[in-house]
Amino acid sequence: MKARYIHHCIHVMDLDKTIAFYEKALGLRVMRKKGPEDGSWINVFMGNDESPSELEFTWNRGFDGVYENAGKDVHIAFRVADYDGAHKLHEEMGCIVRENKAMGLYFITDPDGQWIEILPELR
């Protein structure tokens, strides 16, 4: 059997804030949206031309609890061409939560606490 990885789903509390974060922090754009006419939930898929996979953000109207999307050990990861530039932007955004200079990587968090590992491109 062969399978192709297509997306990772994250439940979010504020869809507009999440979209704005991923646009600014990682250069993603909305690829498509779907949901029922009553607006009880919305799925937004974001991606870019750098990767064939996407992130799916699910928003549910009326949910006021806490989503358990992941712990600090479970995360998504991105490679960036300009590691120093990305680091500077993420510092300015105040979203860096952990750095491992010895390994050459760091982690940021989105508005819902999802950890995102940032790595330089492979050389």
C-alpha cells in the first residue's frame, strides 16, 4: 500500500487570528474553506507552493472549552530558507518559546498553543 500525507488538523478558538498568524509567521495562505450553510463549523486549509501538504484549521461555533491539539512533544515543523530572517520575525512577534542553538532550531507557538518547530533548509 502507498499513502500520501495531505494535511494536519488543528482545532482553533479564533479562526481570523489563527489565519493572520500563519500568514505572517510562515507565509501560508488560505487554499480553501468549507463548512455547512448554518456556519456551525468551518474548515480552513492553508498552504503554500513550497509543500504539497496543508494545515487544516477547524473552528466550531459555540465551543468555549480548551482544545487538546498537542503537547509540547507533539508539534508540526517547517524548514525556512532564511533562518535568521525567520528568527528575527518570530522574535518581533513574541512567539518563540524554546530555542536549541546547539541543534540549530527553535519552536514558536500559534494563538492556540500549537508548537511549531523552525529549522533551516538542509544543505
